[in-house]
Amino acid sequence: MANARALDKRRKSVRNIRKITRTMELIATARFKKAMDRATAATSYTRRITEVVASLAKSGTEVQHPLLEERTATDNAALIVLTSNRGLCGGYNGNIIRETMRQFDSLSESYENVKLIVSGKRGITNLEFRDYSADDTYTQFEDEPLFEDIKPIADQLLDEFIAGRLDRLDVAYTKFISSSKQVAVVETLLPLGSVGEAEDEIGIDADFEFFPSAESILEEVVPMSFRINLFKCFLDAAVSEQIARMVAMKSATENADDMIRNLSMTYNRARQSQITGEIMEIIGGVEALKS
């Protein structure tokens, strides 16, 4: 039978761990609600601006934009990976890393140069451990990424794509579908492949009257569509991370409850056995004195 004092000490340790996991679960829950509100609000705006770009593309105008043109060149590609800065979020980072390695290897077979851009300390260290060196890294994004912080990154990628130094841009992240479903995916943002899908969803013949000109409208709306889509990826990643951490900490708390319950039962049996032994020693001592 295990020592009662050791069991009690272990039970206290598990209780302290439970307090930590429970606190982290509550914090993740609060952050998840804020992140989900931002992601949900951005979803409607992202869908709408994509539909506008699709409508402009099918409006019959001969005006073209570099972001809407298909690229046949296979010189340069880039892959952005969105992971977390902190752990304790279950398989959140592991799922993204697997998708990243698969996509990076696939792109390397088709493109001469593949640039790897990683956001999040966990992704940086995990990929380095697997011999995938990042060309650019970012660690400043937490659970509330701001559009002002994403815009410089998006503008740099836009400049490289328009100048011909970039032929394709993919993003590996965890897509937020609902509070009960998040999926690690890889999406192509450049060229704007999502425009074609939105065009099919609209299903109407758009008739536009451009003012001051079609060129100026496209010059403003098309790049904004890309920036918003990239920003939406960061928002989805943020809310998915908080959900993963919330679920992981909830599971850890429940496991701690089970351990505390089992340790308490074992401790009670050990303590009962110890008390019984002490009583028997006292009785034996009394009997010895009588004799």
C-alpha cells in the first residue's frame, strides 16, 4: 500500500495543476468569444467584397487587373504558415505543420523557388526541427490581429506579385467554420482564385456604370479584396487557436478531476490501513503489559 503522506502530497500537486488548467480554460473561453465576434464580422465583409470583385470581372468591361490574371510562370511561389506563439492547444499546431510540409513539398516540385513565411513561435521551431527553414518570420500576432498590422505584409506580397517576382501565394492556416469545427487547410490567395468561385455563387448578370473610371475602381477594390482575405486568414487562425486551447484545457481539467478522485480513494484506503495498523499496535502493547 502506498504511503498516505506521499499520496496526499501528490493529490495536492494535481489540485494545483487543476487550478492552472481551469484558469487557462476560462481565459481561452473569454478570448475565444472576442475572436469569434471579429472573425464572424469579417466573414460577411470578405464574402461581399469578393462578390463585388467577381461582379466587376464579369461585367463585360475590357479592363484587366494583374491580380485577376492567371499566371503560367513557375518561377517563384510563397507559402504563409499561421501557427501560435504558445502551446497547450492540443493538435492545433501539429495539424498545420503537416499541411505545411505536404504543400511545401508539392510546390517545390512545380516551382523553382518556394519562399516560406511563418507566423508563430511554435511553427518556427517545429519547422526548423524538421529542416524547413523560414525565409521570413513573425511573432507579434496574438489572439487579436489588427488589419493595420497585416496590411504591410499584404502590400509587400502584392508588390512582388505585380512586379513578377511572385507567381503564386498559398496560406496554410486553421479555417474557422463553426465553434465545433475548425479545419487545417491550404488556400491559394494569389492569383485571386476565390473570385471565380464567388462569381459562380452570384449567378446574376452585373451591369455597372463606372465613375470616375473602371480602372480606378479595380485599382482600389481588387487589392483590398486580397488584403481582406489575408486578414480573414489571420482572424480564423486566432479564433481556432483559442478554441483548441479551450478544448485542451477543459480535457486536462477533467483528467485532473479523475486523478484527484482516484488519488483520494487510494489515500483513504491507505490512511484507513495505517490507522488500523496503529490500533493493532496499541492493542498488542496493552496485551503485552497484561502478561
